[in-house]
Amino acid sequence: MSPPEPDAPALGGDPPAFAPADDAVATGPIELPVRVRFLECDPQGVLAHPRYLDLFDDTYMRLNTTRLGGFAALMQGGIETLVVKTEVEFAKSARAEEELLVTLDLERLGRSSVTLRYRATGQDDGELRAQAKTTYVCALVGQGRSAPFPRWMRERYLALGGPGSDAQA
């Protein structure tokens, strides 16, 4: 894939054609209900710790597809987001067949990076099972360097709510 032109549509201030229209985009955190599958459990019968990253990544995928237009379209528009750091804290074990709710909101928004906050809680008891913070950097496809988030992406990250949106309000 050749590098995008500097005036690629996704890099502008307005949402590009591939992104959902502003009036079609929900605001507030992303929520993803999940059911722990037996095959995701370790020999102790609890959700294996690396599987939480899969749950968090599935939630990030929902953010990208419902609010940003999807990874393929972003890349065609000249933008990719790359993980630079993830921290996970485990609070309580989740077991097979348990229903969880994974919630994603905004921890911090910088010029070219965003830190998203994930929380996996029990749907029955609301208790925290694990939480994470992942930092992504906005980059130009094929150029190997960071780039500022376009205004339309910044607005959609801020619309997630969370401590990062409060700090910039």
C-alpha cells in the first residue's frame, strides 16, 4: 500500500465518507456484554488472564466499527492506530458461563495518542473482575511516524465520556 496523500480525507476536520455521520454516532462509553466460554478458562476453572486482552480488544473493535468507520477504511484514509502500552489489573476471577460487561471509555486524549480505559464487571453483581488502560498512537499508514488525530476522531474519543473527557471539557 502506498503512503496516503497529505490531504487524505480521513485526515481532515470533518468525518470522511466512510465514517458514520455525526448524527448516527452514539455517545457515551462502549459496552460489550460477553459470556465466558469454557475454552477460555485455565485449569483452575477461571477465565485465563490473557483472555481479558481479547475481551478488551473486541471492545476496541466495536469502537472502531461503530464510531470511526472500521480499521480497513481508516487505513485507506491514511490513518492507523498502534498499541504502545497496556496495563492490566485483576480484581476477581470470572468463571465459565459467567456473564460479564466490558466497558470502554476515555482516560486521556493527547495530540497523537489516546489512552482508553477498560473495565470488565460481572453482569449479575457489578463487581470488577479486571481493568486495563491501553495507549494507542495515531500514525500515518506506511510512514512510521505519529500524526495528530483529526478533529473528527478527537470529537468521537471525547464523546466516550470518562475522566479524559472531563479534563478537556
